Amino acid sequence: MSVTARCDARRMVEIVLLLIAGVAAGALNAVGGAGKFLALPALVAAGLPPATANASATVALVPGAVVGAWVYRREVVPVGTTSTTALTATSMVGGAIGAVLLLTLPSESFDVAVPWLLAFATLVLAFGRRASTLPGTAAGHAPRLGPRSVLIGQLVLAMYGGYFGGAVGILMMALWSVGLGMDVATSNPMRVRQLAAVYATATVLFLLGADVLAHPLPLLAMLLGGAAGGYGGARLVRRLPAGVLRGTVLVTAVTMTVLYFLRG
């Protein structure tokens, strides 16, 4: 086999693996919101520079997030008393700010903070509901965030989502769980919608300001896989009992946190 033929074969294998990784990442986003941790390493392994891979992973996961939001369109529950329109607009603004930061600032210092953010989110998801039933917080006296606090928190998380985005959906559910007592299964459709808003806004800026289109085949493979995985994952999640969904999200959070600490 000639050198050219070997390179073509290796490239084809990479594309197939990226397609598979995209399916898994899209499904994982629908289930637990941590698809970035599969998409990003796969794109780096395919030869994309880390910063470009980070932006490309966000772009690639947009179709899956949008498809998942469409599947859940009739199951979205408001986040407390916060307007859904205001929440989505905040997610879009925060995603844009985060994308601008990624395009203009070095990522080294933020990379150091990511494992700790994930660890915090995992702990909150694991113990947040139990904390809301402690003495003094039960029987309608659980602490509640007002709409302004929810929007401020959402803006910060959306900025993180536009900048890096690993497990941003887990962080959203953690905020809503502790601040409003929302169950994971109840908040999951809203999480998917907000994830789509963050990714879509960041994608526009990445397409304009990053070189994601310089690697069309890896991006296309991840896009197609992400769309298929987002649809299939969302359909699957709708059939899962609340306890199974919560366990899946927690396992995802713990696994990704451990892997990211080991990576660092």
C-alpha cells in the first residue's frame, strides 16, 4: 500500500471515529450535559489545535443540542418564577461573552479551575436535594433564589459555557437544584434548551472569529454524529425513571471530574 493510500485510510478511520464520538457526545449532552469531554479530546486526537478543537466541539454539538431541545419542547418547566424568555436571552448573552473571551484570552488559567468547578457541581448534585430537606429548610422553608439571582447565576454559567462549556449543563442543574429545589428529571428539558442557546450564540462568533472551518471534514463528522446522538439521547432520557436519570447524571459527573483531575 502506498504512503498516500495509507494516509487516506488513516484519515477515513479518524472520520469514522469522530462520527462515533459525535454520537456519544450528543447523547451524553442529552443525558448529563458533559458531551464536550468526548468531543474535545476526539478533535484534538484528529490533529486540531486545542483552542480550535474547543471551538469546533462547541460548533459540532449545536445540532444535537437544538434537536434535543425540540424533542423536549413540550416538557420544559420554568425555573422557579424566572421568565423562560429572560433565562434564554441571558444564556445567549453569556454564551457570546464567553466565546469572545475564548477568542481573545489565553485559556491556561481557566483550565486549572475547570476540575474544581466540576467537583463542586458533582457535590452539589449529589447532596443538594438532601441539603434542602435538612431541619429549617423543609416544609416550604427551603432556600429559594429570586429571578434576579437566577439570571445572574445563569449569566456566569453561560459565560463559562461559551468559553469552555465542559459539563455546563451539570452546573446549571446544580444551581437550580440547590437554589430552587428542582429535581434533575424536571429540570433536564430546560437544561437542554439553555445549552442550545449558549452553544448557538457561541457558534456564530466561532464561525466568524475562529478557524473552525479550516478543518471541514472533522467538523462535519462531529456535527452529523452530534445531531444523531442528541436526538437518540433525548428520546432515551424521556423513557428513563427519575432515579435512573439522576444516577446517570451523577455517574457522568463523577467520571468526568476524576478524568479531568487525572488529565491535569
